[in-house]
Amino acid sequence: MIHTGGCHCGAVRYEVEAPAHLEVTECNCSICSKTAILHLIVPAARFKLLQGSDALTTYTFDTGEAKHLFCRHCGIKSFYVPRSHPDGFSVNARCLDEGTVTGMTVTPFDGKNWEANIEALRASRGELK
């Protein structure tokens, strides 16, 4: 199924291919808990930016591997390139438009202890099938 979503002001819009019932991850690391992101991790082939590449600004920290993309107008991080899956995207399920998501299963992830737990996250996502 194709879901659409984007930032608050509408400058950034995308579509993502995923089931109607989403399997998402809720991380407790400092940035994820402060931005309240629910991670829908997908391979790059299942994500398409429709508009707003010029509205995105990138924030990196620590290892610099994750590319946190925010709308420079409204500040919303509707998707980003995660350190755990640099060949894909983490779409913020909270930023998907209403009407196509029938439900979500939310799995907690201990991102405060990222190094000790990342292999479990990668395994649970089947390395982006």
C-alpha cells in the first residue's frame, strides 16, 4: 500500500510503500524521545520524496552517520536516514496522512544503549527486505 505524508507546513511531501498495519519502533534515545518519532524503517526503493528537497536541512551528531532531515520552515522531522539502516529511511509514522494506516504495532527499542542493542533492531527488521 502507498501511504503519503510530510511535514507540518506541507513543504515536504513523500510517499512510502508499507502495509496498512504498520510495524514501528519507538526509541528512547535523546533525539528520538525529544522528537517523539515512531520509526517506520523502509528500504530506499520503498520511499519517494515528492517535493521539498530544497526545504530540508540536515542535522548530525555523535558519529555523523544518521542524517536527521528537518523542514527548515516548520522544523518537523518527517523522515531521515538512520544510522541503523543507512541504505534506507526511517519515516516518522506520526507524519503519515490519515486514511491509509489501519493500525500500528509499536515495539520499544533501547536506543539509550544503542551499541548493545542495534543488532536486535537490525534482525527484527530483516535488514530491510
